[in-house]
Amino acid sequence: MFAKIEIIASEPVVSFRETVTEESSVKCLSKSPNKHNRLFLKAAPLGHDLGMACEEGKICATMDKKVLTKTLVSEFKWDKNHA
């Protein structure tokens, strides 16, 4: 608009990904829209085995939550409340 040139937008050439290599030292706070609930979070790496299971499609966020929880607890030794 200001430079009076045509701009052609395309999909990104390089995909952008982040990873966690060690547990964070900062605890983050998130509040629900009605401000009645608070979540305190820290980032930590998932582990090689769990990462591979996610990449291979054995575990995904769209799985039935009960099945996902049982898998995380039994195969990856997660605490049930964290799963």
C-alpha cells in the first residue's frame, strides 16, 4: 500500500519447531476467562521413548482420554494425575 508494489505471500519454506531440553526454572500462571481457575505450569522434556511413540502415531492428543491415560501410566510411568 505504501510502497505501491505487489506483495506475493506464500507458505513458509522452513518449518518452525520448538523443543524443551531441560525442566524450566520458571513457573507460569494461566487464568481461566472467568478468573475462577488458575493453572501453574512448568515445561519439561517428554523423554525419547514417548517422543518416538508420538511420532509413530501410537500416542496422539485425539485418542480416547481413558486409553491415553492408561498408556501413559503403564508404559511411560507417568503419575495418573499428570497424565
